[in-house]
Amino acid sequence: METTAIKLTQYSHGAGCGCKISPAILDKILHSHIPALPDARLLVGNDKRDDAAVLDLGNGTALISTTDFFMPIVDDAYDFGRIASANAISDVYAMGGKPVLAIAILGWPIDKLPPEVAQKVLEGSRAVCAEAGITLAGGHSIDCPEPVFGLAVNGIVNIPQLKQNSTATTGCRLYLTKALGVGILSTAQKRGILLPEDAAIALKSMTTLNKLGEVFGQMDYVKAMTDVTGFGLLGHLSEMCEGSGLSAVIEFNKVPVISSLAYYLDQKCFPGGTQRNWNSYGSKIGPLTEEQKYILADPQTSGGLLVAVAEESINDFEAEMLKLDHHFTAIGWLKQKDTASLITIL
């Protein structure tokens, strides 16, 4: 079998973070009548619904621990490894931390795909780990009906610089560091209608590391942070709002989106995960159009960071971003909790 002719997405029923179990079903899975073992060192645990677990090391720093894995979102094995790795490492950046070590998670259908293809997946992973300044130090593999790959990643953060998704304050302005829409483009690829130029746009977005998260960790006026992945912008913003006891307003025309999405939405091209997302949290969202729903609930793979910045410091934040050759526009703000809807779309 020629490895160059193999299209990985043909061997999986899902793609990228669109494979994630919906928020509503996940709530049922995580529910337990057995109380968690108390640990005073655990700064962030499962109860927080945050991007990673965080353990106080007792010396002013904390260990960030996370894992993420999924089925192929692209056909090329090397790129699959890159995307899956950038996505997993993002959780450490989303906590304001610095990644230090990665361990691979590989499930492979050995009766369908040759080991040389899996080798290319690992090569892509090593490339991204090197870009993040860490070593892919080992891992575990199993024979699996569908190809699966991801990482378990550890990071370090100075405890005062730890960012959570539940610590936002009233008036914070919301910024998003990557455009939405890679879930729609990934579905277009599986259907064979993806434009070549959009394939390059999606790949660049999904393989770009969220290194800015480590920079944001050093900014006191960044009050909360999370990355936008499988639950879509609305899902991850809902978690930020509920954790912080606030509501949000989103100005849709300021949300960065991949410019060609209308072309695909006209063909009813969107992931099944979008509707699963909407079924989980749509009742909390104010009125919006179908187009807005398909974009704002689109499952992102290796999506951008959602950053909540104190209102009085937005000029300082934007000036710092310009120095780093980044330009972000606020997409909305947080306000006191609204009983009518958790998130309002303007």
C-alpha cells in the first residue's frame, strides 16, 4: 500500500475536536455519587471544567497536566500529527503556562493502515513539540478500529500567573486569537468540496501554537482565559460565564471568521458536532440566525484563545499585542448575570 495515497479521514467516523462528546452527555458521564479525594494541593480539578488540571508543587509553581486526542481531521499523516499535538499543547498555554513534556497516545488499525503511516504521524508530532520547546518523551499505543492520536502534556506555571476560565470579572472585554470555521472546512474536506486555498488556511490555523497564552499569563489584567475547541465559541464562553457567575454579549460582526464560510454554509456543509453542541447549550443563548449558530457553535480543532481582559486595561493589552505583531479586536464583553440569557448575540 502506497502511504502517499492513503487518506486518513476515510478511516474514521469523526474528525478532530468534532469527535468530542457533547457537553450535555459529558455532564452525565462526569456525574458521580462518590466524592473526590480531597487534596489541598489541587488548584484546578475536574469540578472546574477548565482546560487542564493544576497541582501546587509547594514552591510557588504549579504543575499543569492535560491530555487530548482524536481521530484524523486531515488526510495527510504528518499534518494529522502536527494538528493533534498543537491542539493538546494548547491546554497548557490556555492556563498561562509553559509546556515542558509530552507523552504520545496512539490507537492504530494495524490490519488497515501500515506502520509507516503511524510513523509519519509521530514525526509530525515531534516537529510541533520541538516548536513548543519540549520533548516527545514516550507514550502508549493500542490496536484500534480507527486511527487515534494525541498527547498527554505537562506544563509549569508560576501560581500568580495561572489563568482559569472561571475568574473573569464584570466589564471584561473578550478577545479571540484565531478565526472560527475550521470545523466547517474539515467537513467540506470529508465531502470532497473543500477549495484548495481553504485547505491551506485551515492547516495553518490548526498547526499554529497558542504560544501567546504564556505571554497572557504574565499580564495581571488578563482575568480569565480558555481555548476554543470542540464545544465551539458559544460552548467555551458559556463555561467561562457560568464559572465566573456572569453573562456575555457578543458582537457578531467583530468575531473573526474564515472568509469563505458562506460558500460552504450555502451547501449545508457543517459538522454534526455543531448540532450536538447546540442541543447541549442552545437554551442558554439569546436569539440568533441560523448562520450565526453554525459559526458560533462550530467545533474548532486547535482553535484560538478566548481572553477576558479587564475593561480599564484594554488599551494596554492592545498596545502590547501590536508590539508582538498581533492585532486583536474585542468581540464582546462580560456583564452581570442576566436571567434572560447567558450569552446575547448582537
